[in-house]
Amino acid sequence: MSYANSSIASGIAGRDLWVFGYGSLMWRPGFTHVERIPALLRGAHRALCVYSVRHRGTVEAPGLVLGLDHGGACQGIAFRVPAAEVEATYAYLTEREQLNKVYREVFRPIRLADGRQVKALAYLVDRKHPQYARGLDHARLLELVLQGHGQSGSCRDYVLNTLASIEELGIRDHALGWLGEALRSDPLVGA
């Protein structure tokens, strides 16, 4: 899909673009930006709800990555991409986030830490996609995180790096906090 033919091109052409990061985009955006600021997105929450068979796992041994799932709210990082970089950034994000089409590309209002409200590109999980992982208990989550290793590295490192970024914002993510404690405290788990 070329940028010019994209269904969202009309919404971003010729203007700066805001991108909402809630997982690895927080600590490894991979694109040029002129502003980075904490932000709040309402209507979706951060969850380890996507089986990863590329970046943090394989088909034979999937890992888990985060998705924005329906309901709640999510604190993350907003990045402002200058208009001159939007086309390259969009192409990069499409390759990074949309290979398997597990995410729906949407614009959502977000509130920036300084009080501004802007619309940002966000990636919400598609609950109908076969990679959507719903209702996993703690034991299964931990198992998938420990086994997952893909082209972008280990799932364990992904979770710990994301938690570090969340904690830098002064946020305690209760849904992921127990997992971070398990990964950091047990010498067998951390090996």
C-alpha cells in the first residue's frame, strides 16, 4: 500500500502527525519526531494480548506483545512527527505494526501532559484476528513471555523495557507489574 493510496492519507497529508506509543514505541520509536510527551488515551487499555510470531516469537514458539484493547484508559507517550517526515514515518509504522494486520489503525483523541488535546494515530488490537490472545492466566502469560524470541529480540526484554518506560512516567501498571516482579526476582525466570 502506498502512502498516497492509504485510507488515512487524507487525514495526515501536509500536516504534523501525532503517534501514540504504549509499548515498544515508547522506548524505541524508530522515527524522527520533534516532540515527545506523556499522554493519556481513553477508551482502550494496554494489555499483553497479541501472540507475536515475528518480532518477539515465532509460529512454533510464540511470544506476546502489547495491544490497545477495548475499555479503560492507557497512559503512554505521544510523538509529534513533522509534516516533512510523515510519509516516511507512516511507511515505517506500516511495516513495523501492520505486517499481520493484527492492529486496527485509528485516530483517537489523546490528552497530552501539558493539557493539549490532539488526535493521534494509534494501533488498537483487532479482537477478531487469530493472533488476539484473550483470557490468558498468569501462568500462561509468563510461559509465553519466557519462550518468546523473534527478530526484534526476547519477549522478556520487551516486557521489562516497556515496564521501565512506564515506570519512568511515574505509572504503576498493575496488570503488568506482577509479571515484571516475576521476571526480575526469580533467578530461574531471569536466566
